[in-house]
Amino acid sequence: MIVHQIIRKRRAVSPILAALLLIGLAIAAGALLFVVVLPMLQSPGGTLTFGSTYKFINTTTTPHYDKAYIPLSNEGGETVTITNIKIEGFNDTDPREVTINFDSFTIPSGQSKIKEYTFNDPVIDATKYTVTVKFKFGDGAEETITSDWIIP
């Protein structure tokens, strides 16, 4: 008889309260997914940026630039490997393009390097340059950054 009274006195959760509990559970699951799973799907790599101290220098008696200093900064959480640098120069009459051939080099996380390059044939004489750098993260994912440099 006592068991029968205990079972009869049990009440169910009201439908409104049940709906609020389900909504709260769904929001908590979504927040957990956003905080835990989403960072795993994003590239762990980082950000490679150009520094502000780029230079083209003329060390000869010709009116052409023959050296380039290209500052690169790795602001990400992973070492990057620079695989290719291309410089395109533009002036009013003659667009020029130079691909810099070099052994690939790495930039560790949080560090910067300035790549110095001497042109074999000093042919770049322009007022605007587009510099394109290709690089890879440790997992092999390749990316490209581009910057326009204006020489006064």
C-alpha cells in the first residue's frame, strides 16, 4: 500500500519547464561545439605578414635597383617555410617580373626575417612593385600573401 501511494504522488515536469530545459541543453551543446570542436577544424598555422621596412637599393652606377630587402614576420603558432618570392615592377612603359630563386627557408613562430636578394641583372626600375610570397605550414598547406610597394 505504501509503494502504491509513493507512485501516485509522483508528479511529472510541466511541459513549459521541460521545453526550457531542452532549449538550455541545446544551447549548452552548441556552445561546447563552438569552443571545443571548431578550433580543431581551423588551420593551426598562423599569419605571415610583410614588415614595414622593405627596401629596393641601387648599389651600382646604373639607374636600376639591384638589391631588395623583403621583411617577413611569422605571427602564427607554427613554423612556416618560404617556398617562392616573386616581384613584379610596374612603370608607365615597361612592366617587369622577377621570380627570386633561392633555397627555401623557415621562419619560426613569433620571429621575423629579412630576405636580402641581389638581382643578377639589375632590371627592376619602377615606381610600384607587387611582391608575392608563397609559403607552407608544417602540415603542407600552402598559402600566398601579396603586397603592393610604392617607391617614391
